[in-house]
Amino acid sequence: MAISELRRLMGEKFPSTELRPGGFLPTGFAPVDVVEGGLRRAAVTEFYGSTGSGTLFLETMLRMCVREKCFAALVDAGRSFEPAGNPSPVLKRLLVVFCEEALKAIKATDLLLRDGNLSLVILDLQMVAPVVLRKIQASTWHRFQRLLEQTTTALVILTPQPMVEGAHVRISADANWTLAAQRRWRSELIQEMPIRVFPRRTMLRIVA
């Protein structure tokens, strides 16, 4: 998608959003809310772990948008998101940007953060090859943080392993799902994920 096209879509989908001041976005996900109070606004949060865990965490964030009546954008660098698998209330509050290259995903995220008109931006890098991820400069994450400080947007970056230097919060999920998990309710699996939250302010490790 061209940057000009992305700008047009943003203007159509989010013409005038009134952002709530600072603080946190309550996720409804106990392991995060108990420790942090929710997702930090104006800050970078990194979620890393298995692809299955990342998918479940993403689903939780999208449900949050419906509950909190806020708007979000998902930048998918691996084309793994399936819009058809999500209910209409979620899609009405979500702008999805599919990118074939990690560099384009970084540029799209940069533009979305500069817009400052979204409560939540999610950058999904889970399906990007490790060799490509290693080419992303550390200065990228620091630039994102500087942009966020001028907004009330929360940025979540999904990665296969810790790599976002300077993230204010790191969340890890080490679940190894079996085939039996496919026969269970996703809401049950979400609550059972072995989550660890690492707030930057203390680097305290919390195990759920």
C-alpha cells in the first residue's frame, strides 16, 4: 500500500477521534492489568513468544477496542491476520495495513504514530524472518518512543523474541500449544497463557 493511500484511508476511517488523556488502556486481561493497570499510553510495549500466543494476545487487544470504544490500527508484516475471522464490531474500529516487507511495515507504523489519532497501534512482526528482523536499526524503536510521547497512543509490537530496545514494558508468553488446544474455547486459552510482565521502571518479573 502506498503511503498516500494509507493517509486517505486514515482520514476516512478516523475523521475526528477524541483521545482520552494519558494513563493506561485497560485490557481486561488480568496478568497485564494487575501489574500495569493496562497498556501504557505514550509508550512502547513489546509482546514476544510463540505465534499462537501472539495471536491470542492480539485478539484480546482487539476486544479491548470494542469494550473501550476506541480505534486501533494493525500493521501486519506477515499477512497473518484474517479479517473474516473477526466480528463486525472489531473491524469497525480497526484499520489493517498489510505489508509484504518489514521496512514498509516500519514506515507505515511511523506514519500512524505521527497521526496521533489512534488509541492503539499494533505492529505485528511475528512472521518476519529473524535475519530480516536483525536488520531493523535500534534507533527505530527510540524514534517511535519519541513520537509516542507527543500523543496518547499505546504502541504494541509483537515479536518472536525480545528485540525492541527501550520498550517500557515487555510481556512474554511461553505457551507451547498442542493440537488439543484447537478444540478449546479461545477465551479459555487466553486466560491460561503463562504470561510474564517486565515493567521497565523496576524490571520486576511477575508470573501469572
